[in-house]
Amino acid sequence: MVKPKYSFLTPEQVDHWMEHGYIVLHGVIKPEYIKLYTADLWVRLGYDPNDQSTWAAERMHMPWHHSVPASIVAPDAWRAMCDLLGGADRLDPLCTEWKDNFILNLGSEGLTEDSCPKNPQDLEDWHVDGDWFRHYLDSPDQALLMIALFSGVRSGGGATWIAPDGIGPIAKVLLSHPEGTLSPEFGGFPWRSVIPQCREFVELTGEAGDVVLLHPLMLHSASKNWRRDVRLITNPPGILKEPFDFNREDREEFSLVELKTLKELGRDRVEYQLTGRRERLVSARVGNTDKLLEQEMMRLKKHSEATGKPIDSLRVNKYNERIYEHSVQVLIVRRR
């Protein structure tokens, strides 16, 4: 058992992390931020919440309008995140704020339970997150995967599926490729090819306010929302100032993410040397989100004019002019 040296995580949670590579925290997002972040959802979308025929998109990566420190939005999730990554001093400031850039899943007309995959292995979207950088075993860019639920998510309602026993095979692929690999979108390693090796699959259902913290190499996939529930999640990333270090002199200084990676590799430590260069990429998804931002700002402005209520968005300056910014991925490119 790992020593209980953490500020928030219990020994049982640490053990679960070391065995399965994820932890579920229930009800840790403050209700006032669920309310704030979802208040203008239907205005932003331009859909009628009571008329499913207006729900044009099945799934959508929405832009953000609010940004609040994670330590305020979900204090316990923030503390757990710091425990998993070795302390707040190791975290890049880029990951300290949580936004309302929802990943929306509304399903689509004609979906039924029978028309959707019965086995999670057959889902089409199995992947490892990080389409904005070249992947190495020690990459700091996506040091922790998080799923924050801003709506209830039930089985058949578009829940995320994970494959915990895929962490080891993915880690071994990255260890054997010190030159790095890209995501499949850029012609890199096909993450989904690891799924036939997996035997453990978990459907991440839950209630609004729950947060799941996952190893950065966790294979996961969206699923079909045949229930046509309004499924709202965000994926705030954990980002490190420096790459993971799998060869620390003092084993007590390893983070829990590093310890889980080493366990999956069957090593006490790894003297890892990359042979490629760290590279930042811009996914096509960024351009799509920018277009959605423009559309949402137009709808919010129209709603404001009709109701007399000011636009509640940080993407508007004091003169009510739209501010076009790129998402976190582009901020990373600029900063580096």
C-alpha cells in the first residue's frame, strides 16, 4: 500500500487508483457553478429544450464563456488533482481554471437501444486524449484526464466508457517510441488498436456534480445517447510545468500518476530519454469551436437585446464587443 501522505485522498482511494487508474468523486462541483455554467445553455445552442426536433447536433464541443479557479468550482476535486500530480507547485497555471466548454451529447432521432453497440469494445471512438501535442511517455501536456459532470448521466444516456487495463499497453507503446507519436488525426498511433487486449470496461454514469479523475493514458470512448438525455460534461486537463520524471532519486517524490505508470510498465523506475522534439499541434476542432463561439455570441447578443439582460460571458469586453480567442490548446502553443 502507498503511504497515506496526501492532503485529500484516502488510502482506499489511493489503492483504487493504483489498481484501476481512476477515482470517482461524488458531488464535488458546487451547485452554484452548475447553475452558472448551464444557465444560458439553450440560448447558446439556439435550441428549444422542449422540442427535440430542434436539436440539430448529436454531439458538440462547445466554446467557453465562464472561467473560474478549480479550487473554487470544485475544491475537493482540485485537492485530489494536486495529490495525484505531486502537489500544486508542479501544476501549470493553464490548468488551474475550469470553464464551461461543454461536451454536449443530445443523441439523435432514430437511435434506439437495439441500434447501438451492445459491447463497449465495439464503440467507435476509443482514444487517448491529447490532439494538440506529440505524445511521449513523460508528456506534461495532458498529465491528468478529468470528466466533470454538469448533468446527470445514466446508462444509455451518452456516458463515457473507459478501459482501465489499456493503460499498460499504451504506456509500453510510448516507452518503445522515444521519438514520439501523434494522435490518429495526424497519422499517428491508432489508440483503438489496443482495445482487443482489454478486458475491463467501465461506464462512467453519475449525477451532476460528480468528477472522475483518470490516468492520462486511459483509453476512453463516447457512447450513443439513445435515451436523448441532455448530457453535459467538461474535460478540464491537468497540465504540468515540467515533464513527468520516472527516475526520481527519492521514490517518495514520485507522483501517483508516475507510480501508476511505472506499475503498468513493471518497472521501479525508468531512465527515459526522448529522441524526438516536443511539438504543439492545432486540431481542426479548434477552428470548429471558434465558429461556434461566433454563433453563440450572436445568439446571446440577440437574447440580451430582447430581454434587456446583459450578456453573461467573459468573451465580451466592457463595450459588448466580441473577443475572439482560441481555446486552451492554442494558448499552449502561444505560451510555449
